[in-house]
Amino acid sequence: MQLDILTPEKKIFSGKAQSVSLPGVQGRFQVLENHAPIISALQKGELKVISDSQESKWNISGGLVEVLKNKVTVLVEAVV
């Protein structure tokens, strides 16, 4: 699936991902390929991405995520 992680200042990540783990306001959740459409608020915490058998992690200060047709867009206030 296509993943884009953006802040107001810059693009943090853009590329293919197998898994995205996010700190939702109701608890952590994971997005995999063919996930149902969703829009969710994010809280401060760790955003974890698995792509090409590599794991990347960022600490975010909150934001939003949209999942639609195998495209995941994460809008974060800041990466700390």
C-alpha cells in the first residue's frame, strides 16, 4: 500500500509499506493492505512502519490518518 507521512513543514516518508502501526486516541491500531476506509485522530506516541522488511519509527505529537483504497495518508503536527 502507498504511505505518505506529512507535517506542515515537510514530507517525512513516502513509499510502499506492508504495515503501519498508529497511536489512535482510542488506542493503538494497525493498518494492513486492503484495510477498510477509515479516518482517525492520532495522539502523541510512536508511529511504526514496516516496509521492505525494514522497520522505521517516529515519535509524533498527534494528528490524523486517512485510509482509502490502499493509500494511507498520515498528517502529523510534528515529529519529535
